[in-house]
Amino acid sequence: MNLNGCEHGEACRECRSAGSTGKASVTRYAKPTSLDEALALLGDAPWRILAGGTDFYPSLGNRPVRENMLDINGLDELRGITASASHWRIGARTTWTDMVQEELPAAFDALKQAAREVGSVQIQNVATVAGNICNASPAADGVPALLVLGAEVELRSMAGTRSMPLRQFILGNRRTALRPDEMVSAILVPREQTLGRSAFVKLGARRYLVISIAMAAARIVVEGHTVREAAVAVGACSAVATRLSGVEAALIGRRADGSLAEAVRSAPMEELSPIDDMRGSAAYRLEAAREIVRRAICAAAGTGIERSAA
Ligand SMILES: Cc1cc2nc3c(=O)[nH]c(=O)nc-3n(C[C@H](O)[C@H](O)[C@H](O)COP(=O)(O)OP(=O)(O)OC[C@H]3O[C@@H](n4cnc5c(N)ncnc54)[C@H](O)[C@@H]3O)c2cc1C
């Protein structure tokens, strides 16, 4: 059966679509059951990878599918979270619900809180963490939480395996470093980045099913009563979600008490360059970002009861 549900296969005239050039084109659909098979297909022709489809299908609007579709939902080996001596490995088919249900160190709390904020439970049941980063929306809720974990992206192709930090993988709004012959096989979290506790705070126009106006994640390592390590990231306030190095520097060495909130008030946030759009003005976003960063840090440091949604 081809992508249009026709039994006649790819040669069926009904299923041919004429592009702007007037030339007929055929879209292919494949659902490989092994990674090797998927990589061989990717090496052979251009394909659009389909995971949960929750970004892909809405992006079509009323247009028909015009790309070859490589459905990765037959690749069981890509689903789930495993641990090795050096890394936590989040397989590319791991859904947000899988993430919520997995027992993980407290450093993953921000990612779990972000998981609960993605759309609705129905969306979380099929949508993948990897799909969220590959879609590269500035408002992707998973990205700040992964940035504070120092996440890396594992890319596979027939040519081999490479990995790169998430902050290098997302190049801009809807742009990634993924090559046409590659797919994301996993997200890797180095063990040394999983110390401490983390928290995530999302600001939206309403409580549920909402695209973020801004969101923040923080991971704080406290030794004695002092902050030894701080990782802070903000999304939807720049083309790509970003770590806030000035805020992180302002926290390290401080007592983990109310003084952290004070530090955030005056810390530089030069990385942020929000835009005006229908969800909020740039000035509002900047002010809101500082507040949700403060809440995320206080929650991660355990210095107050902070809600995970603003
Ligand atoms: C009603 C609704 C509400 C939503 N709410 C939120 C929200 O609150 N927060 C939020 O962040 N997002 C939200 N989303 C967007 C979406 O659910 C998430 O971004 C989700 O994580 C995408 O995962 P997916 O598996 O569905 O990706 P897909 O739609 O399958 O793929 C998305 C993109 O990534 C590519 N891709 C997927 N997997 C791979 C891979 N392994 N290798 C290479 N490329 C790949 C695809 O080709 C496509 O370009 C919402 C969507 C809907 C429909």
C-alpha cells in the first residue's frame, strides 16, 4: 500500500501528484524494521523521517504529502532510556510519556516536567523527545531541559555514527545540522551532567495545550549550603534556546538560600534576543524570562515552593 492508502502501489496514476513544474512525482512510504534497513534507505534517496507525526502532520496544513516518508515506528531498538557507565541514552523513538514514567536521577526532573507540559497526554503518548529537537522550533519545550543536562545528539548514517552537543545541532529556527542521509538515533546525557536537581517553568497564555511564550530550566548542584554547579537555559526568547552563562556565573559560590533570587535580579542575560509576536512583545518576554529563571533556580535549589507553570 502506498502513502495515500491505495493498494495499487507507487505507480498508481491516482497517487501521482503534479508539482509546480507540471511533472508527475511519486511519493514513497517505507516502514523499516531494522536500523540498518532505515539507514540504507536514507543513503539512497531523500526521505522525511516520521516519528510521532505531531509536528509533521500539522505543518502540512491542507497540502498533501509530497515527500518520501520514512516511518521509524517499526524500529523497536530506538525506543527507551538506558544507562551506561558514561551516558544516559534516550532512544530516538522515546516518547514524552516514556520519559515521565522512567525512574531517573533528580537532574532529569526538568525534562520530566517539560514532558508533562508538551500538548496533552494524547500528544505525549506518541510524540518523541527526538522529534521535538529535530523540529527545531524556538518554542520546543524539551530543548532548555536538555541543554541544562549538557545533552548530545547521536546521528547515524551508512557512513557511520557521529555525535555533537545539542547546542551545535540546532542551528536556527527549524534548522538543524542533520544531513539528508542521517537520522537522529539517540540523545545522550553525560553522567557528569546529571548531578544535582533540576526544575522547569513554562509561561503560556493558558495552563494546558499551549505554545510557550517563554520557558526556563535550571539544574543546580549544592554542596554543603553552597552552589557548586549551575546550568540555566531559556527557550522562546531567541532563535535557538540558549544557556545563560552570566546567570550561571552569578550563582556559583553563593549560599543556596534567598540570595539566589537576588543574584538573578541583576545577572546579565545578554544571550536573549526575543521577538515581538502574537504571543507576547519582546519587552514582556525579557521581563518574564527573568522571573521564570528565578522560579526555576529556586525550585531546583530547593529554596522555595515554585510552580512548574507560570
Ligand atoms: C496539539 C499539539 C500540541 C503541542 N504542544 C506542544 C508543546 O506544548 N510543547 C512543545 O514543545 N511541542 C508541542 N507540540 C509539538 C510536538 O508535539 C513536539 O515537538 C513533539 O515532541 C514532536 O515529536 P514527534 O515524534 O511527533 O515528531 P514528528 O512530527 O514525527 O517529527 C518532527 C520533525 O522531526 C523530524 N524527525 C523526527 N524524528 C527524527 C529522527 N529520529 N531523526 C531525524 N529527524 C527526525 C521529522 O522529519 C520532522 O521534521 C504540540 C503539537 C500538537 C499537535
